[in-house]
Amino acid sequence: MSNAIARLINFVEAAVVMIADKYFATWTVALALAMGIALPDMPLLKHTYLAFAFVLALLVWLKLRGEKLSDFGLIVPRRWLLYAALGLGLAIVGIVLDGAVRSISTPLIVSWTGADPHLDQKTFAELKGNLPLFLMIVPCIWLFAAFGEEFLYRGYLLNRIAQILGGSRAAWVVAVVGQAAAFGLAHFYQGPVGMFPIFVGGLLSGIVSVAWGRNLWPVILAHGLVDTLGFTFLYLGIPLS
């Protein structure tokens, strides 16, 4: 297979994956209803488990294609203490960066668009003081967001874009920006106020995952820690901004 054909196949695959990721849950629910089956809604998370199922299906697909998951960041973990230290450090940097970005971007975006600056908190308002829901949400954060999103964006999409563009330094720069843009758009339910700092966070995670040898474990850990802290604040009723 020529290099050009391989790139074309990867491009088509990546396009299909991103479209399917957006609509897989909707299509699955609709198909199930057509068959007379009502798929259960998770409290607050609705059908997010279907999006995670799609990520698992993608992992299987890549294996069937004969590709190594280590090429997409899922290397065999051997230095957990180092990964834990890197993940904790990245989480701290990410929290500080998010706060700095929001302090500048939120007033500007609100003044330009009239967007609700607290849309993300309103989306998860049901969590406040609800201990059973909080205890259900936390493991889902680590599975669906920390592992699922990091593999999809920093693992799969980042590496696929770089492969499609030839693997040069410029290709990796485009790939880092591209996956961060897709990651920000995937959080459209938070509105532009939330999407922009999430895009910046995606840039940071993309940069460090490449710098650390395309190793996903530190960014998975950082993502889980940051989201767990954020949902803990929501549960306790502590303002996020």
C-alpha cells in the first residue's frame, strides 16, 4: 500500500470516527427505540456510557487493523511513580492555567456574545449536596472522561492527524491544535465561556503528551484529578469561578 493511499484511508477513518463519536449515542438510542428497547438514562450523565462504549469499540478496531495501542499512547506502564508525579504536576499546572485563562477570557466572551458564564455549573447543579450521585459520578469521570476522552483526543486523534500530514514537526503542531479544537467543540454544552479554556487545556495536554513520548498515562491521571476536584467543588457548592 502506497503512503498516499494509507494517508487517505487514515483520513477517512478519522473523519468517520469523529462523526460517529458525536452521534453514536443518539443513533444507538434511536435504533434501540425502533426495536422497542428503551436504553436506560444515567443520572445526570444520560447516555454518556454509549460514548465510552464507542471508544472501546475504537480500541478493538485499531487492534483488528494490526496497529499497536502503544502508538496511540497506551504504553505498558512500568514507572507508575514517575507517571503519578507527572500527572499531579500537570493537574496543578492545568488548574492554574484554567483559572488564569478564565479570568481573562470569560469577561471578554460574555461581553462579545452575551453567553452565560455559569452554564457549566447550572448543567451539573443537580450534583450539589447529592452524595449518592457524587459517588456514582466520580468513577464515571475516570472511565468516561479521563480515560475515554484522553484516548480519543490525545491518543487517537492527535496521532492520526500527525500521521495523515506526514509526521513532520509542522504536522505535530497542526495535530496538537486540531485535537484541542475538536476537544473544545465536544464541550459545546458548556457554551463559549467553557469551550475556550477547555481548548487551551487540550493544547496543554497535547503538548505534554507529545513531549513525554506520546504517553497517555500522566494526562489521564491529570484529567481525572482535575475533574474529580471540579465535581467535588460542585457537590460542596463551592463556586468554580
